[in-house]
Amino acid sequence: MTAFWDQRYARADYLFGVAPNAFLARQAPRLKAGGRAIAIADGEGRNGVWLAEQGLAVHAVDSSAVAQEKARRLAAARGVELELELVDLATWSWPVAAYDVVVGIFIQFLPPDQRTAMFAHIAKALKPGGLLLLEGYRPKQVEYGTGGPSQPDNLYTEELLRAAFADFTIVELTSYDAEIAEGSAHCGLSALIDLVAVKPAT
């Protein structure tokens, strides 16, 4: 899998562009400068860099060294710093109660059993009262073919996300179709699902 992503990122331009994900950018009013965030599978750094620009200390993790080198260059060009770490999310030892914000944008490469484990780790990694920002594709995305995995089991439904974060306060859970333009890899009409949730304070 790492070799696959290294090959995809081994290009002069940025596969998913350098602008932040639109859903993430809309969450700017919810973010508090000075907090610590993790950007999961942050690739070439577009979302992690934007989070750092909002005043957050950002831990950007990914499995591709090629992508993280591009993220390092993007951060330098934009005058911010990222804490970059090369990890395999299937085996990584997640920290506990370490982040004020967890951001997962299109992190749909894990099969259902590993995804369940990752969601559990996400819940534990957030501090009490912490914010979860998650965007993914719904099963209808397979029909559109404008990005994301081709395996329907890897995609999200509202029921799946409600069950995975049942203890959280759901601030927003929305399913919709929209045109997106995020580099060459995510482009066109897309079946999206957005989750904004808060971990219980105690």
C-alpha cells in the first residue's frame, strides 16, 4: 500500500491540490488557536498546513514518505510548521487524550475491520470535549467514480458513523452530493458525508 501511494504522489504537482478541503475550511469558526490537532493520512499536507495557519499545533501523519516531503515543502512555502510522522495506521500506537481536534478527510483506504479499530483509536485520541471533523464518500460515490475507493464496504453511511461515535454529541451529520475540485484525484460530482462531533467532556 505504501508503494502505491508513493507512486501516486511522485509527481511535480499536488495530487489533491494545495487548498484545504472545502468541508474543513467551513469549520474554521469551530477551531481555537493554540490547540493541538492531528491530520490523519494528511498526504501532501494541504489540510495540515491550513490547520497550522489557523494557529493549531498540527501532527500530520501519513504512510508515504514522498507525500510527507511535499507536505514539508508546502508548509515551508506557507510559513508554518508541521509535526510530520510516517506511520502505518493499521499498526500505529495512537496516543491517548492527546488532541483537541482530530481531522480525517477521505481516510477510506482501510477495510471495515481496521476502520472500526481506527475509529476507536480516534475516540480515545481526542481529549475530553475535543472536536472530530470527518468527511468521506458515501456508497453512491462508486457510481460517480470521481475519486475515492471502489470498494463500497470502505465508504461511509450515516448509520455507520452514528454507531462508531455513539458516545459523542453529533453537531452535524450531513449526506449530500456536490461538485468538488481537489486536484486531479478528487474532481467532479461526488457523494459526500460530513461529520462534526464533540467528545463528552467527562
